[in-house]
Amino acid sequence: MKKFIFPNGVHVMKCFPLLLLLCYSSITSGQSINAIENDLLQTLQRLQQWGYPHTEEQKGDSLTILNTLFEKKLLHYAAKNPATLSAAFKRLREQHLDIVTSKDQQLRVYSWDDESGGTMRFFRNVYQYKSNGKLFAVSLRKKDKPLDAGAACIGLHRIVHKEKTYYLGVYQSIYSGMVNYARIQAFEITNDRLNEHVKLIKTKTGLKNKLGFSYNFFSVVERKERPIILINVDTAAQTISIPVVSPDGVVTDKQIRYQLKEDYFERIVKGK
């Protein structure tokens, strides 16, 4: 039995699966985008009520239940309603649900802060994609790694090379007010599956699926854009640009660039 705390402070004992079933039973694939957004928005706002400054004791199981419910609803709508793949979802964005979509509208990533952290923020993602005319949605969350803070997807780029289509996701993790982490990760949609392990980047230590670096957020805090995107992709030139970071975490103006050549992104060396 799990304890669920309603916003008015009332404690109600419920069976966790039953609670989700009762809350989730009204969801149908035929709902309008406006109705879907209203439903998701209501759940997102409820879970955000249980973030900081509530203590763990005050939260009880409320935050866990609401995050699970929001994820299940989002997975359901994303897999059942094709219109969600291109929907603006303006009010959800205003409520800090990050949504990025590839230009070919075959892949979309939804990210949200699950409100369980303090200065270290924890993020969840739902991936929505099309393959062979069918719609899919997955979370890719590693349930065996509950302490993994995750990352918000803040950019998504499509690269076509040798008749294959790849997607490069740009992510940001927040480990503290000062320490952030940026990464880029390659994806490929094959056989109705989203392959998150495609090794597309060649480094000195071998082929990689992702590249990333830690940095001092205060070294870039004065930049006007939000989110601050430090990893840039030029889809026409098929290049990835990553800033050089000093040993103390300061982001410099210098860049390391990788270009897609025969089969992999390889580091561009001056003079070669």
C-alpha cells in the first residue's frame, strides 16, 4: 500500500496500481489535441506542486505517483494520436515541458524536471517517433539507475548520410547551481525501434554513441539565450562543434569540430 498526499494535505491510502488505473482509465486515443493538452497540463501542474521547498516527508509518494502517471499518459497519447507529433502544445511548453522535434517530424523528445531534486535537477524523457507509417513512444529510462539525474533534450538534428537517417540529440544536465553537463547523442530509427546505441562518433578511444563535457554554468550565465546550447550541429556541412573547456570548467571561445566523413564523425585536425 502506498500513501498519496493530496494538495490540501489529506492523506489517503491507495493501492498504487489501482490509483493509476482509476486516474488513467478516462484516457482515449480519440481525444482532441486541446483535450490531451488539458489532461497532461493538469497532471504536470500537480506534480510541480510537490517540488522544492517540500520535504521528503511532506511529499510522501505523491511525487513518484504523479511522475509515473504523467509519463504513462504522455506515452499513451504519443503512441496513439498522430497529431501529437506536430502539436504546438504551447501551454505545456509554458509550464516547462521541453519539446524538440526533428525537421522531418519523425522524432520528437519531451523532457521535464521531475521535481525530486534540489540544486541537482532530475529529468525524464519520452521519445516519440514514426517508423513504417506507425507511431511509437518509449521512455528509455534506466530503471536500474534511480540516482541517474538524466538530462533535458534541448536540441534535435537530422543528418542523412549514405541513404541512412541519423538524429543527434543535444542534452543538458544540471548537477548543481554551478556544475552542468552537456552532451550530444546519436540515434537511428530501424525496424520500428529507436536505436540509442548507434556508434557514429570516432574518438581516440574508439567508436562512441555520445560526447559530453562538464562545465561551470556561471561562465556562460550572461548569455541571453535560454536554454544555453553549447554543442552546435551544422546539418548542411554535417559537423559537430564542441567548445573547449578549461580545467576549472570555464567555457572558452575555442572549438573542437567533428565532421561526418565515410561512416563516422571524425575530429577535424588543422592542416589535414
